Amino acid sequence: GFTGSAKNLTVSKNGGAAYKSIQEAIDGLAADTVTITDNAIYEEQVTIDSTKSNLTLRSSDPKALSKPVIKWTDTVNVHPKTWDETKDEKTVNFYLNGALRLLNVRGVTVNGIKVDGGK
């Protein structure tokens, strides 16, 4: 349930909020909610891992037609690319690919944000 100690961190690319980067806000101390207050394009890979379970990542107006965008083309986590790479588990990392990565989390809500992994 909701407690009085809930913490909401704000993000705005152009300033006027606590953070200019979504990832920096997520990495901030004990946030329950990260709210993006503008509709900018955030060209960053955002990762939410198991240390940030029960987190809400949202825009300030989730029902608005215009939404903030997380845009990232992952060029690192793209293996295996060849049959030989499938034989070596150390090269396999495609499961880490993406603009918004949710890794071993529980209770994470994403609301009113567009995610674009295209080029």
C-alpha cells in the first residue's frame, strides 16, 4: 500500500526537474515513482533491475497523445549474430538488448511513455 514515505523523482530534459536523465532518476535513492514532465526524446538506454522493484515510470500526463520517448538503438547487446556465436554462451547477450530494459524486476509499471528501439 501507499505510505507517506513514497518518493517521486522528476525528469525534464530541458531542466526544471530534479534530473535531466531518466536513468539518473531511476538510479536515485529509493524512488517509488519517476515522472517525466516533458515530451522530449530521451536518447538513452534505460535499465530497471531487481534493486528497483515496485517502481513506476510515467509521464506527467499518461493519457495525452503526445508522449515522452525513450529512444535507443542497442549496438552492443546483439549477439549471437552467427551460428558459431550460438555455440559460445559467453557471446550471447541479446536478452540485454533494448531501449527500455526490465531485468529481473517485479511490480514495475510503465505508463504514458513511448519506447523506440529503431534507427
